[in-house]
Amino acid sequence: AQSVTQLGSHVSVSEGALVLLRCNYSSSVPPYLFWYVQYPNQGLQLLLKYTTGATLVKGINGFEAEFKKSETSFHLTKPSAHMSDAAEYFCAVSKATGSQGNLIFGKGTKLSVKP
Amino acid sequence: EPEVTQTPSHQVTQMGQEVILRCVPISNHLYFYWYRQILGQKVEFLVSFYNNEISEKSEIFDDQFSVERPDGSNFTLKIRSTKLEDSAMYFCASTRGLGFGYTFGSGTRLTVV
């Protein structure tokens, strides 16, 4: 079975500071990994995804994430936080093979950005 | 940019009533999904749909739930007899293939009273 653990339900950073949101996964088969962002009262927007190839993936809004198989991690980073980054972030995993690709989500991390 | 459209954005219904949540996936997508998010909790998979049939469903998706793609564009989720615990945000999603990004709709907030 697959699962996702997001460490820290709430992360607070100052504007301009590094953003680091942690995600660890477990999967018995090669995973596809995703980060989604949810702004208040809105749907889920894809930030970035890892499927195959380069393990460092770049997404929208200056975010990037690195797939580390040995650590079963897919942490999300941004060098410099902006006020508009305040939102809830969800890490998700799906199987790369043998299924119809339904996503398993973590519990989410709410990011606050202080001026 | 193509969008997944969900209607209505908010629905209030009485316990025991039937509701139908509607979604228009992106036109060239082949896989369709429903997820739900109970307030303050994580997003949970309900069902996936491919080639005009359910391909996978979760334990949440019991006999009270059904999905349909009645024509070439709409994808609906029906809850036959709503319970208080069905109150949640329901998200529709679609993708053109495994490993591609999943596009989510803005959701329908269902409130059962």
C-alpha cells in the first residue's frame, strides 16, 4: 500500500526566507510524486510532479522538489518566500504502473508567510 | 488553459435526499476521478473512471455512491441518500494519462443538514 507523510501541519516563515515543506512516501512500486497547492476556498493546483528522469523538478511560482529514492522523500523548497505563497500544500503519490493512477494525499501543510 | 468545471459550487441538501454533483473534465482527457475533502482533513480518493467504467474505488465509495458519464462531456457523482457525514468538498479531476498532471476542478461544497 502507498502512503504519504507530511511533517508539520503548519509551517511559518518570514517573507524572503527559505521555504522547506517535507514529504516522505512509502510505495512498493516506483512512484509518481506530486505537490499541489490549495488557496482558501479554491481547488487543487498542480505545482510540480516527478515521474521519471531528472530527480530535481522545477514547478510553478519558483518551487522545486527533489526525489530522493534512498530517503523516500520528495521535499518542496523555494529559496525566497513571498506573501502570496501562503496556502496549504499537499504532497501526493500514485503508482507508476498497474493502476489507474489514483492519488494518495498527505494531510497537508499550511504555510504562513510573515511580513 | 483548459479547466475542469464543477457545478454547483455549493449545495445544501437535507439528510436522506439524493444529490448529483456535476463535472465537465478536460475534453481530451481519458481518466476521471472524484475525491473528497472533509473540512480540516486530507483529500481522499473516491473513485476512478476509465473507458466508461469504474476502474478503482475506495472503501468510502459504497453502494450509496455512483458515477456516470452520460454523454461525451459530463461526469457525475450521485449520492443516493445523503448522510450528515457526507458533508465535504468534492473534487473532480481528470488526466490524459498516468504520470501526466491531474487537473482538479474548484470543487463542490456539499452541506447535508
